[in-house]
Amino acid sequence: MLSTFLAGAQTDPDGFDPSEPHDWLTWFVGLPLRVILIIGIGAVALGLLRRVIRGVTEHIAAGTPTRAGARLRGLGRTEVGSAIMRATPIANPLATARRAARARTIGSVLRSAANILIGTTVVLMVLAELGMNIGPFLASAGIAGVALGFGAQSLVKDFLSGTFMLLEDQYGVGDVVDFGEVTGTVEEVALRVTKVRDLDGTAWYVRNGEILRTGNMSQEWARATVDVRVAYFADVDAVRSALLQAAQRVADDPMIGSYLMEPAEVVGVEDLTAEALRLKVWVKTQPAMQWEVARALRVSVRDVLAEAGIPLAGAQQVVVLDQSPARADAQENPVDGADVPRDAAAAAAGIAHRDAQDQENKGS
């Protein structure tokens, strides 16, 4: 009887008997368990990677370096430290909003890349365990990659440039930038294009892959520079004192003075011509405040120079008197014919008067 049962159990080519739990266990620890392990390990790896990405984006949004996170967390446990950390974002809301937008964009890109990478790897490994030949899939992926590289290389270039731009924090919304042909304020930043509004109000959409150089005029700090041209014979020391006094008036202003980061400095004589002296005064300011400070500084310089009686260089009318000996001799000994133009004019006037009298006689 036992031999008959064993013979019936061998009806399946693989020796699997659905009525035997041991056979089910043997089958489960084979292919199904490997597939489940692959999916589980992929899910765990994806979860860990997304957690790391979330931590990085939180540090970016908070504006703190990753290595300094533990020290700042310790500082936040104290009353003074927590108050400082709460007040820091309020001090510069524009920078906080910029970091938050940058963190969201970077986090979205990194999460999408992690999902695609781990998801594709898990699917290919599961298909290989199921006995499918993944060679054609890999070959198709290679062909698609080559086609994408040749057909949409500009698009890939734009996305890569936008990603590195965000990672390096080259510029953000609200910054005044110079892209070479376009200069203006950044209004939108995306992975493919950047929207810039120039001074005329024109909105420019610049592809990130076409940006070869970037000049950020409102990052970290700026400098207000004013060139002052005074008369050639002006006292340089007096002019320097007047410029420093004008800069001090700007620093004493309750609103404009809050934009200054350092005391003003008069560089000295930058240019020397026969008509004027050019001196330069500059001062370090907060980002994007250099233009406002420069306008106030020009007004203050004009007022102080006017009070000090120091003239600015400008158009001057020069009268030259010829006192040469040749001219004096000509006046004392006039040459014959020197008065020809005056005599000719008198003769012409006499002829005109005579013609007018003839016309009157004919009329009478």
C-alpha cells in the first residue's frame, strides 16, 4: 500500500504532491521566496534611500550643513538656542522661501531617480528568477538610451544642467542675474528652463543647457559703487573728506543705513585728465540693495560737495585771448586791404539803399 502511495505521489515530473505540506514548503522556499526577498529588499532599500533624501532636503530647507545637524540639534535643546533658530528664518524670509523651493525641487528629482533605478532593478531581477530572458530587455534599453542620447540630447543637457544648478545653488527666485544676453530678476526656476524678467518687463525663458556663465548680483553680499568727477584743481584731501561725510550721512539714515554691512571706503583718484579728477567710493551692502544705496549715496555726495563749494567736473566755456606779438603788430600797422570786408559790406549797403530810392522814385 505504501508503495502504491509513493507511486501516485510521483505522478508530477518534479515530484510535487499538492496534498503534502512538505512539498508546499519545499516549493515556497524556492522561487516564491526568492521573488519575495528581491521585492522586500528593494522596498527596504527604497525606503532607506528616500529617508536619506528627506534628511538632505530638510537640511537644505533649513539652511544648515549636514555635518552640523547634530550640533544644531543640541543647540536647539537650550532656550537661547531654540530662540535663535526660530528667529533665523524670520530674519530673511526670501532666503527661507528660496531654500524651501530648492529643497522641494531637489527632493522630487532625487526621489524620482531612486524610484526608477530601484524599481527597474527589482523588475529585471524578478523576471530573471521567473526564467525569462532579460537580454532583449537590456538590449532594448541600450538602444533606447542611444536613441535618447542622439535624438533628445539637448533635452537631457537642459535637465542635467538644471539639476546641477539646483544642487550648487547658483541662483534662485528673486536673484538678479546676468546670463550674458539676458539680465534681470529670476521669477521661476525649473529643471529645463529658467524664467527671467528684465528691466523692460520682458519675460525671457532661458534653457538651462544654454547658460554658459551666470553672474549673480544678489547672492550673499553686494557692493554699491559711485564714481565722482570733480574739477581738476580741486583739493583731493577735501574731496575725500566730503565723500566720507556723504557716506556717513547715508549710514545714519534709519532705512538705507540698515542695508550697509561695512563702513564706506574712498578708493582714491581712479582717473586723471586735463578736465577732471575721478574718485571712487564704495560700500558693502546686503544682497540686491546695492542700487538703492548707490542712489542715496549720489544724492548725499551732491549735497555735501555743494555745501563744501567743490565743483563737479562738467562742460566749461573757455575764452582764449590772442596776445601774440604778430597780432599786436597787425593792429598797429594794418595792411592795405585788411578792411576790405568791412568796406565791401558798406558798399553793398549803399547800393541796396540806392536801389530802394530808385524804386520809390519810379513808383511816384
